[in-house]
Amino acid sequence: MIGRRYSDLIPKHKARVRTAAETVLISPHLAHRYLEIAAMNEAPGFRADDAAKVERARQPWNALLGRGLFEAVIVAVGVFLALAVDEWRERSGERQLAAEARAALKSELLANREALLMRIRRTARLYEQTAARPDQVAQLVSERRNRPLQLNDAAWTMTIETGAIRWLEPDERAKVADVYAAHERMRDIVLEEMVRWTELAAFPATSTSTEAVESRDRAIRLWQAYALRTQMAECVSAGRHERALGANVTIPQVTDFCATRPAEEDPASIYREWKKLGWLSPEPSQVVAEPPAAR
């Protein structure tokens, strides 16, 4: 049988079978036999990929199923790892964004706190000066001794627009939001006080008539009432900043404290009281650290 070709082993109407694919249609056993005979007789037209197809046809179905499951597991693991890497990158970006926002907010809060304390000191001096020398109020206005309060909110705006506010801690987010929500009210209060301050320019030192003096004193008292209101609002706002920077204090506590303070009190005195009460943040203030200049 070894000397005979495959075409001699099967009926004539099937002698045309020459490829592995056609052989598989006959039976796996016959395909295996065809491999052996083709190798011995160097059957024409039989390629290496045909041999691979025939060999796969001989494998049992459970082996094919096992291979398929293995490949599915490999794909699933690859997809899982890819998703895990993407999530890690996203989380890393979120942490970096939150860190940058936190640093910017801290710098802005410190700058705004210093601006508040400087204005509290300036208003306290003007309160004393207008009480001691009412005839000089027009000169104080012309010398621009009083100025509006400038509070920045660029870092806060950036934190909201970039979505970084979502990655701050809830308590931290609430305290910072409370500070900036009070800024608009502060601007309105200071604006009203500045309008009353500007009206003092209508009373120069040369106005000595009884009517002019009475009008001047009434305008001074009115400005002082607004100044007292402004001082309280700025004192509470300074407490809000301390709270946002880490101080252990509540807004009602700060409000009750500031409501009892005189308008001419220097912020250094306020901060000494807060230090005794444990209401200060770990961030020291340069304004209260420096002694006030001579008045």
C-alpha cells in the first residue's frame, strides 16, 4: 500500500480530493490518513496551512473550548487593566487639580485677610481722628485717608470654573464658600460707608457758622455709625477667613464677639483676644504682628 497513491485507495468519483479542507469533509480519521500518505508520496497541492487546518480538525471540541475560554480571559484581563490605568490617571489628575486649587485658595484667603485687617486699622484711626478733630474732616477726605476694601476672588472663580471644587473636602468646601459668599455683602456695606465719608468733604475748616458746624457734626456722626457697622462686618469677615484657614471657631461665636467691640479698636487687640480663645488659624498675620504706627 505504501507504493500506491491516495487516488488508488478511494473510489474514482472521490479521487478529486486533494486538499486538506476537502479531506476534512470526508472524516477526521481519513484526513489524518491523508496526511501520512501525502507526506510519503509528496502529494501535489498540499500546503503547510492545509496541514494546520487538518490538525485542528483532529482536536476534540473540549480542547477548542478551553482555548477559547483562555483567550477570552486574556482579553477580559487586558480590558480590566486598561480601565484601571485610565481610572488611576484620572484620579491622579483630580488630586493634582485639587492640590493646585487648595494652594491658590489659601494664598488668596491670606491676602484678603490682610486687606481686611489693614482696613479695620485704618477705619479705627479715622474714627478717633474725626472725633478728636471734627474741623479737619474735609482735609482727611482730600488726603484720601479712607479707601474702599479690595477683596480678590480670582482663585475662587478658577476653582469653580475648572470643577476643582468637587475634589475639595466637604467641610473645607463649605467654609471657603461661606467666606466668598460674604464678600458681596461686604462690598455693599463698605460702599455705603464710603458714600458717607465722601460727604464729609463739604465741611471745610473755614465753615465756622453754627449751622455749618451742626451739619458737619451730624454728618460725622452718621459716618461714624456706618463705620461702626463696617468695622463689625470686617471683623466677622476676618473670623470667617480664620475659620477657612483652620481655626476652630463658629460664625455665631465670631459675630457675638465682634458686636461688642468698639469701632476704634485696633485689629491687634482683637487678635490677642482671639488667641486667648483659641480662635486663630496656624497661619500668622503680618498686620497684627506689626505694631500700629503712631496716630
